[in-house]
Amino acid sequence: MNGNDHAQNLGENLIDSFCSKLWLEDGLSQLTAQAYRSDLLLLDQWLKNKIPQTEILKGKPSLLHAQTEHLRNHVHDLLDLKPSSLNRKISSYKRFYLWLNETQQRLDNPAAELHSAKQGLRLPKTLSEEQVKSLMTAPSPQTPEGLRDLAMLELMYASGLRVTELVTLPQQAIDLEVGALKVTGKGNKERLVPMGEPAILAIAAYLQSSRPALLGARKHEALFVTHFGQPMTRQGFWKNIKRYALIAGIDSPISPHVLRHAFATHLVNHGADLRVVQLLLGHADITTTQIYTHVAQKRLKDILEKHHPLSQKT
């Protein structure tokens, strides 16, 4: 193994140690930790091509040799990315080098002066209330899969769950008599979320006939399962919701996250307190939830332009 290969392995080991810390100690999901790993591997590869080989051959990974100027140049090379994607990478680098500093693997922090890219206000894609109603009529209640999918759609719209929270939800987390569920969200934080009667009825029908038919003699703690006896996956649910959108005649972009946005948007449109929406969504910071006030304002503006007599186009 040459020095460059050895340094590469050391770099990957360093990244893996950091990502393990994110998952085990900080409670970040494996998907988030994998995103950090991908960002840092990209940086490591870039640094290996920029830092003189004489430095790398000293046996330390290129990540430990990086200076502020290296990181700034790397970020400059990524300016073609969307601001949100670029900011995620910058966040990864800042958190990684802060960890190196706190664990005394570096005495400085070369990422401390990196600044996030400016980005305009992006309103989340959502669905109208009529589109949601149409979506709920798409699954067939005559099949085990249809009953399951209807229960998943109703629960997501009733509770605003993230798709990962939905597919990893254990059966014991649901209390149909109380009409609520216990969710473990980002950072392993638990929250109690109520659900309305349509979701309760759909889940009850699924538990009574659909879930036993899908599982057969098998057992699984997951609430939503496939005919293989395994939990529904994020990808599987994403494909299902796309298929049902076509059946419902919804031609706007749709994903499980769009249904979560619809949940929050419709609550705000009907006058729900923003702090309540924040708790239901599991947002750590109210500023994340405030985007839905902009969605509501845009809707009011559209209504005004459509119906106000002085706004009518001649």
C-alpha cells in the first residue's frame, strides 16, 4: 500500500469515527450520518488532489492538513450547486472540524470562517385540500395493500409525520382508543401526536384484516408491512404515493414530504397556532415552522387577486 492509499484509508476511518459519533451520541439518523459521510468523502478526495503529496505522505489524512483557504476554494468549486445543497455540505464541514477541534485532533478550526450561501425563500410544495381528498380515494379498500396504503396516507396527513417516522413506526406506538401516537423523531426526541377520526378508522380497518393478511404466520413489530412480511420502505411508499397521485389526477409534483407540508399548510390556513404546528411537526426551532406563515400569506394573496373586484383583469 502506497502512502496515498494509506492516507485515504486513514481519512475514511476518521470520517467513519465522526459519523458513528453523530449516530450513537448525538442521535442523528443513519440517513443523516450517511449524508455527512458523503460530503466529507467528497472533501477528502478534493483535498488529496490539492494538497502536496509530500504532506500526505507523512501518514496523516488530507482532512487533517486542510487550511481555511483550502476549504474556501473547495466551496467555490461547488457554487454551481443549489444553495440548499451547498449549505448542507458547508454545515457538514463546519461540524466535522468542530469535532476535530473539540477532540484535540486539531488545535485550530479551519472551517470556522466558512459562511452559508444566501438563498431565497423557498415555499414548500403542497397540495390543496381538494387534491388531498382525491388522493385518499385512490387506494382500493378491497385489497390488503389498498387498505394499508389508505391507512398510511390518512395517518401522514392526520399527523404530519416524516416518511422515515411513518415507515419505522412500531405497532405499539399507536393508541386508537386515545387517538394518538408516540413518535421518535430527529435526535431521538419523542413527541405525542393526535390523529383524527379518518386516520383512526383507516388504521383500525388495516389492523383488523389487511395486516394479518399481509403477514400471514409471520410476525413483525412494524406497524406497516408488505406482503413479504417486512416493513414498508421509504422508497416503496414514495412509489405508491406517486401511483395514487396519477390515479387521483394530481399532476403537480408529489412525494411523501409534500403530504407533510399539506398537513402543516392546511392547519395554518385554518388558524392553527404556529407553536402547536411546531410541536406536531417535531421542529426543534420555530423559525423552521414559520415558512408555513408565508404559504398562508401567499394563499391569501392569491385569493385576493382572484376575487377582489379591483384585482380582476379586464
